[in-house]
Amino acid sequence: MGKRRGKPSLAYQVKTCIEEIDKIGQSKRVLRKEEQHGIHSIEQKRHTLNACQNFAAWTKETYGIKQLFHLTEQHYKAYLDHLKMKGTGAGHRRNVETALRHLQKGLNARSERFGKGKVIFTPEKRLTAYKELKRAENRSYSDEEYKTIRNNVPDAVRQAVGLMRELGLRVKEAANVRVEHFVRNQDGWRLSIENGSGITKGGRFRETPVPKAFEPEMEGMLHGKDPEQKVLPIKADTIRRAVNLACKKADIVQDRRGCHGFRHAYARGRVETLMKDQGLNERGDRMLHRILTNRTERKQADYGMVSKEDKKLFKKVREVVNTVHSEIGHGKDRWDLAEVYMKN
């Protein structure tokens, strides 16, 4: 007789559930319209798998859980309490809660496929309160710091830094963007990425105008290259190392800004530009400050906006913020990210 196959391990069960909602390479925008949700990037998948397998191992050791469909909300709450007692930060705990929600989605997707009932082990409301998170800090580089860094790195890195600062790209995006992603029309150059698989975070769509002042330099990067070629022959780690070294040479304190600081600088600068273009200027700045102060005080973004004038101005500022969010690959009305990227 053949050897009887045992039941799959918890680690394997977790892996198959995460695979069930693997949407890497698929358009997030299209999936959202179809009301499908899942994991969209390799990094997100790796973090989710790791967090969920840690949770599964803990429930097995603590409660003797051997099958994911035996999980309950009690196990979820006990694990979050365990992490808090260990001194795990609020930000990490929020990420764990996100991962466990993905696990539940994958588990139920498999259950539906095999005609089984749903398993609900995550509460509707997160246990880690938003107010526990560390408040946002300005992580952008000043114009002077930006120029100094560019003057202290090799040419290819200097160009990559330009793409990050002038177009709001992440370091991996600057290293992977291709010539074909830059298109020109009557209004000038635009970065247009319809399918961002392998380029943008989560393969997200990206549409960003190229500043007129940056067009000559960008055209130089594209010159003589085929459409399918990368704009820059450089790796993300090379860019990071060169930027770190330049900051050390120039006595620029990075304070965890890294290459992301250029992206933050883009967001702040772009908000300022759009405010001026729409004639909002100081009124718009004051309204954005009111909105983000509301967020800091755990209130709705439009709290206290009662007059017609306030409501009209709120709508205009909201449109500016959402435009910038779209240009850097964020969703609409992400006031939590506006606090991080746009609060002075």
C-alpha cells in the first residue's frame, strides 16, 4: 500500500491562501472596478506571507491550531495583545492586521472555490488605533539639499535623482522605467504607464506631467534609446548607496529620508504649484492646514467646514491633493498619506 499523505502544514495552508489572492501583474484599477482585491507587489506578498506564517505558528504553539478554518477572532485579538506586550510598534501591528485581513480573503476565496463556508477571524475594526501611530514628519529634501546631492553623485545617479524629484518616482521606479513610458503631445511630455507590472508599486497605473524645466534633461536621457530600453542603466541599490554617500560627504543629515525624500519633495512642490495655478495661494494653504489639523485631532477632514465658501474651497483643495496623489501612485482621499507627504 502507498504511504498515506498527511494533512498540509499550517505554513503550507497560509502559502496557498496567499497564492489565491496573488494579483501581481494585473491592473489594480481594473480589479477595483470588478470589486476584486488582492496582493499586487512581490514585496507586499513577501511581507504578508511572513506576517501570516508568524501568526499561524504562534496560534499552533499557543492554542494547538492545525487548520486555518479553526481560527477565530479570539486568536486574532490574543496575537495582537501578544505583539503589544512584546513592545512591537503600532505601525508594525497595523501592518500585521493588514496581512491577516489578506489571509482571511485568501482563505475565503479558497472556501468559495471548493464550496465551503466562510471563516471570519478578523474584527471589522482594527485593534491598533490610528492615534497610536507616530505623527507624520516632513521627510522631504530642500531645494538646496537636492542640488547638493545631485552635484555629488555620478551622472547616472544624478539623472535618477532628477526623475525621483521632478516626477515623484520611487527609487525602483526610476531604475526600471522605460523609454516607451514617456509620451509627447501638444501639451508637452508626460510619464504614462498603463501597465506598471515590474515598474510601479503594485503594478499601478501612472500618469504624471513632466515639468517644462526638466524636459531638456529628460530628452537627453531618452536620446538614442529604443522604446523597450530602460531610461537609465542602473540598479536601485546603486542609486541608494550613491545618495547615502553624497549626503555623508555634504554633511546632510538624512534622518531616514533616503531616496524617498525626493518623492516627498515632489509632492510638496507639486501641491504648491497647483495651488498657485488655480489662484488658491494662501487660502488654499490655510485650508490644507485646517484639513490636516483635523486629521491630527482624529476628526473628519471636512470637520467644521459649514459655510458655502469653506465647502467650495475644501472641494478645490481636495481636487489638488487627489491630483498629486494620482501622480505619485496613491488612491483618492488618502488624507493619511497627505499628512505624510504634504504637511509642512
